[in-house]
Amino acid sequence: MFDPEVKYANRPGFFTLRLHHGGDFTDEDDFDYSGGQVDHIDKVDSDFLSVIMLNDMLVELGYSEEDVVVYHFRVPGEDLMLGLRPLGSNTDFIRLLEYVKTRCLIFIFNILRKNLNRM
């Protein structure tokens, strides 16, 4: 089984993204991200991570550039309700990359344009 903590032990700045896409956040009793799919993107270099890179990943997964709108990440070790943070500005990415220093698996969630109207 692939273990990013072992794989990247000697490669600081590299990590795996667990990318949740095509779903939406629920606003019911148990806040969650439902529907959609989950893909793992390995060997992500923190020096090159950006919104453009995330958009390119989703285009490779079959979405159009017009589909992708909003990204969030979950603070490692936190549940989704308390640990969800926006991911859209340079400041947001700097905050995310602080976690890459100690964690090699980062959870990213996206909301598509068609799902924004329901929020």
C-alpha cells in the first residue's frame, strides 16, 4: 500500500493530494462533502502548487476550465466542519504549504460552478 509519509520522507516539499471533485458540501446535521469522486495525485511539488495547477489537474480528469470555481483544503488532523479553509489566494496557498512541512497527504475539495447556486 502506498504511504506518502514513507515515500516522501527524503523528499521535503513533495506530497500527495487527495482531490475530492464533482461533489458538494452538505448543510445537513453532519457537514460533509458528498457525491463526486476522489482521486490521488502523487509527487506534487509544493514549489509549483497553485490554482492554475489545480485547474489543470481537473481538466485532465475531464472537467472544462469553466467548470472549476472554488477550492478548499482541510487542515490535517481536523474534521471537515472545523478544519475547512478556503484555497484561492497566494496567502491561502502559503497557509496550506505550512502543513506540507509536516504532512504528506493533503485533502483538497472543489465546488463546481453548477453547484454554487445551491449554496
